[in-house]
Amino acid sequence: MNEQTDRRMDEIIGRLLQAGVILAAVFVLAGGVVYLARHSTPVTNYHVFQGEPAELRTVPGILHEALALRGRGLIQLGLLILIATPIARVAFSVLAFLYERDWTYVAVTLVVLGLLFYSLLGRHG
Amino acid sequence: MALGTRIALNTFEFTALVGLGALAAGFLGALTGLGGGVVIVPLLTILFGVDIHYAIGAALVSVIATSSGAAAAYVREGYSNIRVGMFLEIATTVGALVGAALVLHLRVSVISIIFGIVLLYSAYASMTDHAHSSANAKPDRIATWLRMDSTYPMADGLESYRVRGVPQGFGLMFVAGVLSGLLGIGSGAVKVLAMDKAMKLPFKVSTTTSNFMIGVTAAAGAGIYLSRGYIDPGLAMPVMLGVLTGSLMGARVLAGAKVKVLRAVFSGVIAVLAVEMIYQGLK
């Protein structure tokens, strides 16, 4: 409701998004270097869909692979950070609306956040 | 024609070529304002023979990257309407979940045909002129209750506007979300259509708000893609980095570019790819 706070929130959101993309890109790049250094033949046959191995499909699995410094794990961690960036942005908006005491939009934003969490953390086969 | 089937490519060559293709897509997308994401799936499936599931996985990831990177700039200008965006985001997010679910139930050929049709619409939409929406004096009940009416910065101060057509906008946003989750695209064109035409928002508000929404919608689809194993790191890596770099370069060059000409060329390319996607689906 307050123009000033709206603008300030916007600025923080802008920086949050940028930071997320940069952090994600760093992991993807680092993982890419490790991946290319270790694989000369393609790991995946892209012509036929087989689906990624289980450890690259879940958050715990990806963290485990990344900590083990495997190229594909590091890349996947970067991609996970990338997917989490808009989610963080929505979470921040919940706080922003709380600060403005805008209860309607706290609820609206929580619904969106809930759907996003369901997507990222739910079991989708 | 698919590289990688006819010619044996090792990992490095494949990565480099995909990265270059993604760079070109991101560059043209940023220059023309059409977004590179929409070209990634056809590029991967037609040129590299990549299965569509891997392609939409990589493409959706690149959509998050470019929209989040670009949104950082848009948001600071103060044009986007966060209440409108967040409320409509309910529709797009649910849509994305539905779209991602549809991938399991539709034949690949059907997905290809739908993709081609959506591409053709994008090419058409980018070529048509955007009529300036006139300011409305009458308040809309739903929009007022949701406190969506706002202002945007003009040269001589803040210009206020009213929001209308909330249910229609909501419905269109649902469709935009379904397309995003099904095809691995940003659906920016449909989002802008919903806000510009159905809800009568000023054009710049529509485009900037749409940009903010694209990343959130894509994240909803990407979460599902990730757990289904559509997102392959070896493929998504060059695509994401290539598109990001390309769009950064495109944004730099933007000042001196002849946008109209580029837009026409890009639309032509998109139209060709669209026909190819439909053709592949019909085979």
C-alpha cells in the first residue's frame, strides 16, 4: 500500500533474483568443468528417454552427489538453486505483505508458495 | 538432419554445439524481446534429435534463468504490479502442475503439434501492433476488493490505472500455466495477452508483470520435471549457460539494434520451426 516500501521491497527482490541466478550459474559452471573433464563419451543417450538416475531427482540425492564433488551432482545442485530462486522470491513476498499487514495477499502468496513447495518436494514419480 | 545421430559427437563437441545454439537463441530472444526459451525445444529436438522430455526439461530451466536475470532489472523500474501478478500466479501455478501432469498422458506427437501451434501464435503475436489500452474511469468490483488498481511511472509523474476482467485474466493465466508446464516455455505471450487485452493493464505494466510471473510458473513446472528425471545435467548445463550468456549479450547490444527487422527475422525462424514441429508430430 505504501509506495515507498513497495519500491524498497522491489529492490531487494531484484537483488535476490540476481544473486540466485549468479549462484546457480557458478555451480552449473563448476559442475560443467568437472563433468567435461571426466566424460569423453556421452553419459546419457538423449535420443531415447530413460529418465535421470534417482540420485539426481531428489533434493537429498542431489546434495549428496554435489558434496561428493561429482560433476553431474554439482550441475544439478546449481539447477536446484535456480529453481529455488523464484520460490525464494515468493517467500520473500510473504514477508513483505506481512510487513505491510496485507492479510489478503499474505494468504494469496502462501497459496502460491504451497503449490511451489508441492512441486519441488512432493513425490511425482 | 539430427546432429549426433548422423555424426558421432563426443561430450565436449555436443556440449559446445548445444551451448552455441542456446547462445544464439538467448541473444536473439533478448534483442527481439521474444524470449529465447521458445526456440530451445525445437532446436534440441529437431537439430540434435534430443527426446522431447529432456528438451522441455532443459528449456524450462533456461526460462527460469533468463526471466529471473531480466526481472531483476524490470522490478527496479517500478512498473510491475505485484498484487495482480501474485493473484494470477495462483492460476498459472496450478496450470503448470496440470500441464506437467499432461506430459505423462499425451503422446509425444501430440505435444509436438501443440508446440508447433503455440509457436505459430507467438510468431503472429510478435508481429502485430499492440494498441494502447485506454485508462478506464469505472472501478471494477473484484479488482477494487483485491486492491489491484495502481500507478506506474511516466515522464511527468505517476499515472494511475484501473484493473478489470479479473476472472477472464485468471482463466487465460491458467491456460498460460498449462502451456508452460506442458511445453517447457515461459508463455509470456499469453500472459501479456491476458493482462493487456483482458485486464486492460498498461502495456509496460503487462510486460514487466508477465516477466516476474514467468519465472515462478516455470519453477512450478521444473520442480515436477526434476523429480520425474526430465532435467539432465549434461544437457541443461550448456543450455542454461548458453541462453544466459546470449541474453546478457543481447541486452548489451539492444540500444543500437533495429528491433523491428530482427523481430521479423526471428518470427520467420520461429514459423519455420513451428511447421517442422507440427510435421514431426504428424509423421
